[in-house]
Amino acid sequence: MAKLCVTWVKSSIGYAEDQKRTLRALGLHRLNQSVTHDDSVSIRGMINKVRHLVKVEVESW
């Protein structure tokens, strides 16, 4: 199964509160932090919502 490495690269200051909550739900707490998630529809939807704030790399096993 593929894994997604999500890195928070842009500050969420000035963006909607729901986008800030989405970053928290992804497990991101500070700028330039990276987390790894299994590839799923729900994770893809969360990433799509904050795509302007994060960088995503696909790690296939």
C-alpha cells in the first residue's frame, strides 16, 4: 500500500479556521513538520482542502 508523506510548508495565519483544524487533524503541529499516512480517500480529501499549505510526497512500498 502506498504511503503519503505530508509536510506543512506555509503558515496558516490568515486562512479559515476549518483549514487550521484540517492541519491539526492530519497530525501537523508546527511548520516544516512531516507526517506519514496510509493513502486513503479521507486523507486525500483532507490534503486537497489544504493543498496550498502542504507538500505531499508519495512513498510506494
